[in-house]
Amino acid sequence: MDRYAVIGNPISHSRSPAIHAAFARQTGQRLTYEALLAPLDGFADAVAQFRVDGGRGLNVTVPFKREAFALADAHSPRAHAAGAVNTLAFGPDGVYGDNTDGVGLVRDLRHNLGCRLEGSRILLLGAGGAARGAMLPLLGAQPASLTLANRSTDKAEALVATFREQRGSIPLDACGFSALAGREFDVVINATAASLANEAPPLPPGVFAPGALAYDMMYRRGDTPFLAVARRNGAARVADGLGMLVEQAAESFVLWRGVRPDTTPVLADLRRQIDG
């Protein structure tokens, strides 16, 4: 059977093997999918050995996404935009690198949450790799505007500058958190790592427009700190990033196998396991 895996450090927590096993059963694809722990200084060697052993593709997680970008011989446009790769496909022409994180986010918002992004005022929090990977897919959704806010305004402005050519006529700006005072948004997406530290970005009151959705790329049982703050500050709906995890995995599966799995039952099963 064809062999696939997710590679990272750490990796034992990954839900990707269970997700891809469910996709394979559902679509009748014969494959194996495992978790590979790579040494922090041995990513390229681990990938090379996986290929020698017959591996067909890899998902890549922290801290190797930039190394995966450098390793790939060719890249998708969204991988170029992100400057990072989370999916590798091995073929006769070499190593192809893709980034499915941002498109997974957009598909979760649209398909699973029924969120209309077209014409919406979107606020993206953070200016690191997660935000960078989301920028091009969010611009492709044709929002009314896209604002990037970060603790370091300079970092946010630098990231926005790299997407000026891709924005078309969409208003695109960057600011610090305090500069959001007096502004309202329809969709607020937390791409910071604050939830990992059990914190929330310091948003001023009033950023959530009537009917607004608050979305955290992180997920866990119960609300993340950001989602808890969002509820208290007027967000009409909240959602975590579990759906993004499943949808980005489905995009990888399509790249490797040429068939799109139905993510709805897989996401529902994962949610039961987490909230159980």
C-alpha cells in the first residue's frame, strides 16, 4: 500500500493519522499513514529516508514548514505566498510543496460554519506563519476589507506589504491592537499563539460587529481564552480551529489521491472525542 505520514517535533499529539485513516476508509483508498518524529537538526535526512523507503507524501508540522519549503523542487502559488510548506508530494519530477492551511481555514469558514466571507470586513490577528499562510486564501475570498493587527505594528505592516500586489481592489491595512478602537469587523480570526499561553490578544471593546464570528485557529475542549473574551465582548458566534485541521488534511488528501473526502462525519467524530 502507498505510504504517507505527518512529520514534526513533537508529533505524538497529532490527530492526522486518525483523520487520514478515516479519509482512506471512506474513499476506499489503500494507504498507510503514520506519525514520524524527526530530530530538530535532521529534517532533510528524515524526509530522504522516508522517500527511500517508498513514501509517497508527507504532511509537515512545526517546526519544519520553512525547511520543507526549501526542500521542495516546485511550489504551489499558495506555498509561495506563505513562504512555508505543510504538504509534500513525491513524484518522478521531484518534490512538490503545497500549503493547505489557509485554504483549509477558508473552507472551514464557508463549508462547515456557513460564514459568508465575500463582502465581509475581516480582522486577522497576528503576523507570524499562521497569519501569512491565511492571507492569500482570505484575499481570494473577496472580502470587503482585510485588516491585519499585531502587537508589533512594524511586523504587521511588513507582512501586509508582501501582499499588496495580490489584493487587487480589496482594502488591506495593518495596525497595532490599540488602533482597532472604534472599528467593527464581521469576522475576527485569531492566528496568534496567545491561546497556547492561555492568553487572549488585547483587543479593545467594540471590534465585533452585530452578528460577528470569532474564530480561533487553535482548538481544545471548551473555549480558548480568545473565544471566551469574544463571547463577553459581543461576538454572536464563536468557533475553534478543529474544522481547519480537518479541512487542510482533506486538501492534502486531494493532492495525493485525487479524490475529496467528505469531511463532515470526520469532523463530527473528532469533536465528540475532544468534547466527550
